[in-house]
Amino acid sequence: MALAAIELAAIEQMLKSPNATPQAYLELRQKFPHLAWIRCDASDVTETPYRSFDLFDLHLLDGSDHCAAITDDPARATGIVLAKRAAAS
């Protein structure tokens, strides 16, 4: 199932909130169970994030073809890669 614009807006709103926590992955996964979710460290992803927030980089996942790939096209997104950013020193 594709990512709806209203869902992407809600995900972005949650991640940019000053109350965003490292547990945001679990909260988002529960709120949007129909999407594919991957979490990792930001250093594990070489592609440019779709959006960057204080705690996370947000990448869109396109699983419509044989192999999943990062996309910058929300219309093709079927999931989210949530990459945790290193804490600022």
C-alpha cells in the first residue's frame, strides 16, 4: 500500500516535534502498520534523506519493484527508512 500525503505529513510532524524521542520508530510503526518500516543508524544509509530532523533522517522506501530501493518520490513510497542521527556533541 502506498504512502498517502496525509500520512507523510503526520510522520513529518511527529519527527519534527520538539517532543520527538528515540522511540518514535515504535510509535510510528504502531500508527501506520500498513507501511514497511526499517530503522537503522544514519551512517548506514548513503542516499540523501528525503527530510532530516534533529533525531532522525527520513528516507522513503519504494517496494513496488522486485527489489526495494530508496526513492525521493512520495507517490512511489510504500515504506519508511528511519535513520537515527548521532547525538550532537
